[in-house]
Amino acid sequence: MHTALEPEMLSLLKDKIQMIESGKGAIYLVGPIKLPVNLDGETVIFQWYCWLSKCQATNNYEEVIKQLSSANLAEYQQSSVLVYGDFANAEDALIRMHSICHTGDIFGSKRCDCGYQLKQSMKNIVDSGTGALFYLANHEGRGIGLFSKAMAYVLQENGYDTVDANESLGFVDDSRNYDDAIKVLKTLRTKPVTLMTNNPKKVAAMKNAGLTLSGREPIWGDNSEFNKNYLQTKIERSGHMKDDGVCSNE
């Protein structure tokens, strides 16, 4: 049985939590939280938010908080966003919808370009003066999860490309959904954004949600012998937009 939360603690948390209604319940957004980040040896201050989707929609945050301790949230994926500069009010802002990549983002795997895209997008946002990096934690392997991604890697080591590997395991090439991230974006900013991506599906998702895009910036790089086929498959089979020279391995 849960005991009552301390009034002071509850007051602190209430000031940092907001509810975003969605068709399947609610998204609870906590933040902003000051987050100093080491970016190439320089400390950069971001504002960090994290969100949690729940079937329950209520403004009784005490009840929501009480339920968390019994929900075993460590077994689930929660997404978050790093915000830099005056994100709400700047005339334009650079954003990245980045799908989690356990192997690339954490271990620095060269089988993909995800780790490069993560760090480069953060640098680009800082250089531009304002923006946001959305880190989408339920997007591993373009939506198939980490264990299935590991099996897909086994197939890739035996001649399958990334699309065939996913489909051979019974998945579609790309099952990622951006609905919750877009709702959070709309809560944090109503003005146009410039989207960093090579993926036309991300552009379409933003436009279909009614977002005003002021532009798109490509984000190719870190090409090597290890990801050459992966990058070409992105272009030839998944429709990623190739900008002149960016995918050359010469």
C-alpha cells in the first residue's frame, strides 16, 4: 500500500511535470532539467526532458507518481529530448528525430552511421544556436527491438542486406512511429523547424502531423568499409535521400 508523498517533494515534481493528451491516454513529460554534456571536450548545457506514455490520463500527478514504483519501468523504454537555446521562441530551430541504436550510440559500432549521426546532430544544433534532439527509445532496429536486431545481424553476416534481414524475420523494413515525439515537439514549440534527416518517411510523418517544416538538412558521414553496403541499402531499398557526394567511400 502506497503512503502519501511528501508535500515538498510533490510540489517540486509537479512544477516539472505536464500531461499531453493523446488518443491512447496521455503522455507525461518531465523537465526541463539542466544537463551539462561533454561534446568533443567542451561542456555544453542542454535542457533535458523525458516522457512516458500511459493509458491513464489524469492531472493527479501524485497518483501517477505512486504507480511508477510498482510498474517496473526499467523493463520498458522511455524516450527523451535534449533542448538547446530558446527552443520555444526562436524563429527557426534545428531538430533531429534520432532512433536509439544500442550498438552504434553506445558502443560506437561502425556497422551503421547512427553513432555519428547522434553526435553530429548535437553539434549541429549547438552551432545553429537552438534546436532539439529527440531520442526515441522504442525504435531499435527500425522498430524490431534489440534481440531481433541481433538476429538480423547474423543474417547480414551471411549475405542478407538490412531490408531482407528484417523482412525474413517477419518484420517490415521500417515500423517506427513518431506520434508521441511529435506531440511532445508541439508542446515545446509551435514555430517552424528544420529537420535533420535523410529519411523521407520522417519528413512525411512531420508534414502529416501538421508541422511546418522550414527545411531539411542531410546528415551523412562516417562512411567506411564496414557500413558501405548498409548506406547503399538505405538509399536503394529504403528510399533515403542521397545528397551529392555524401555517400562516397572514395
